[in-house]
Amino acid sequence: MTHCDADGPHEWFRRMISNCLQYARAAHAEGRPIIGIMCEFTPREIIMAAGAVPVCLCGGSAATIPAAEEHLPANLCPLIKSTYGYSVLRNNPFLEMASLVVAETTCDGKKKMYELLSERYPMYVLELPQKPHEDSGLAQWCETLRRFKAELELRFGVPITDEALRAAIANMNQERRLRRELAALMKADAPPLTGRQLLDFKSRVAGMERDLVQLELALVALRSQTELPARQNRVRVLMTGVPMVHGAEWVLDLVEDHGGLVVALENCTGLKPILEDVDESSDDPIHALAVKYYHLPCSVMSPNDDRLNLIRELALEYRAECVIELVWQACITYDVESYRVKRLVQEEIGVPYLGIETDYSVSDSARITVRVEALFEAVLQRRRSGSPAAPVSAVQEARPDDKT
């Protein structure tokens, strides 16, 4: 069997932006609404059931940030600035086609940015409760989604039936299942793809049929591929923290260019949103959607023990030898939460931890490279010694953490 890179799926997803743009333009020409979304909390299924096309608008380009800083403070999360910068420059064709932008009340920086964005584009903001284990929070979220459904029906003059919702749920469940099966390949001693290749199997537009076909083809090819023994020597890394949207993957690339293999991505562009499906048989599809999406263990939730539980499970399941946490500068919720993550990793899981705080610029790549190499040397020392767990102090000496 030839390598999957030459068979089609990798090439298909390398053209992801152009594929999505072609699809969105064709849908727009047919009169289907294009709806931009800003976060994994927004249920794509409700948008799809309205006959609209959900498109992720999160910015991953450093090039749009200077324009954003004409309106926004410089010490703001780069994802927020990059996303807003596209609106200032008017060079995101998805945004310019959008009949509606759907946002959500996650972090404060995003919420205030939405106020500015709403001066240029039609905006609907979902009120997200942030106490994940309170029944009242789920009830409030469910009601928020019912109001969102009613808004789409009114705005676009279409009924959103339970049948249409279930069809969209089935579509998205299939996409989640395929992406889970691809991610599971990373459990092998010598996985058939890298963490970056796995990350690239995603799309700006949800539920595109041709994407699903290519994901199926990728699974067939990768499952048939012979093992790559060289990957057994690379350090198995679990990455957690902020999302790495398209164009902002440079830290992951750096990790894998210096001896690491990212076997699990816990973040919102990785495993977090695909581990749970929506109940297709529910008598109340909106409630089923509310349950699934409310379970996302984002750092805006408080308390966010579910994220720690997920990191613990993934570290065991994917046999991670270390954990690297990425925090974009000025992402306060993830930055504060990193203390608990570090304590979990070092004291309970018992593997080395590295916290990286940076932005979309690669200006500090040399500094980060030194720290990544020190982390990997600590892991390799543990391998050579045959020790299942090195003392935390030894790890700290090998890899000074400037966040402590």
C-alpha cells in the first residue's frame, strides 16, 4: 500500500481553505445562508438543520493582528486579535459572505470584541452558563439553544424540524467518529502519522460530504500502512491548552521538529470536541445537543475538574511520556488553570511538564526550542534509567520552567 500522503486525503486537507471556500461560494450562490461561528460551543447541527452552512471564523494569522491593534489592546489574546483583524481588513471571504455571525459568552476579551464586530456584521450571541455541574446551568443552556433555533427560523424563514436536526446530528456524529478513529491510530507504538498530520484532518466547514469521504479513505490507507519504527524513538507528547487554529500550528511543528511526537491533542482543535456524540434517538434533539456541547471542558468553566480528568485519561490511554501545555499570551483562563494542570501532571501522572506561553509570532522560537529540547532530554534520561517515574525535582532541574 502506498503512503497515505500520495493517495489523496492529505493532499485534500492541505487544500482545506480552498475546498471550503469553493463549497461556501457554491452554497451562497444557491441562496443558502453562510453562518460564521467562533467557538466549539456553538452547535453546528442547528445551523445545518436550518439549511445554512456553518463556517469557523477563528483567526490563525499573525498578519492580521496589526490591523486589529488599531482598535484592540496589544496585550490581548492573539486569536481574538487575528479574528478581528480579518474584519478590519475585510479579507476573510467567509466572513464577508456571512449572513450572520454566531458568538458565545466565553472569555471577556471575546465578548468585548464581539461588540465591535457587531458594528460591521449581523451578530447573535449565545449566553453560555459556566458552572458545568449545576442542573440550572444545563437548563439555561438548553433554553439558550431553543432561542437560537427560533432566531434562525425567524431570520431565514425556515422551519427547523426534529427530523432535520436528527439528520444533522447523524452527519456530525459521523464526522466525530471518523476523527476519533484517526486519533486512535496515535496509540500505536509507531503511529502511521504525525500529530501535525492528524491536526490537518479538519475543516472550516462542518459536515462536508467530500471531507467525510476523504476521512474514510485516510483510515483505510493508514490502517494498511506498515509501521514506521523510527517513530518509536520519538518522545510521546500530550499537548493541552489553547486551540491551534489553521495557521497557528507553529508550536506543534517545533515540538515535532525536535524529537517529539504529539500523540494526543486535548485542546479544542483536537480531541476535546469529538469525544462525545449527540444522542440521535432523543425525543428532544435540542436537549440532546445541549447536553453534548455543555460537557466541553473549556477553561472558562468553573470549576473545570473535567479537563483535569480528561488529561489524566488521555495521558494513560496514549501513553504520554510528557505533557506540554500551550497558552496564548493574555489567555487568562488557561493561564490561571495551568497551575492545576502542572500539579496534576507532575504529582499525580508523574511525567515531566512544560508550560509554554507565547503568541502567533515565532520570535521566541529559539527560547522555546531550548526548553523543549531540555524536556525531551529529561524524558530520554528516564527511558535510559528504566525508571517509570522520575522525581519532579529532577525534571525541574533538567527543564527550568519560567512560569514557576
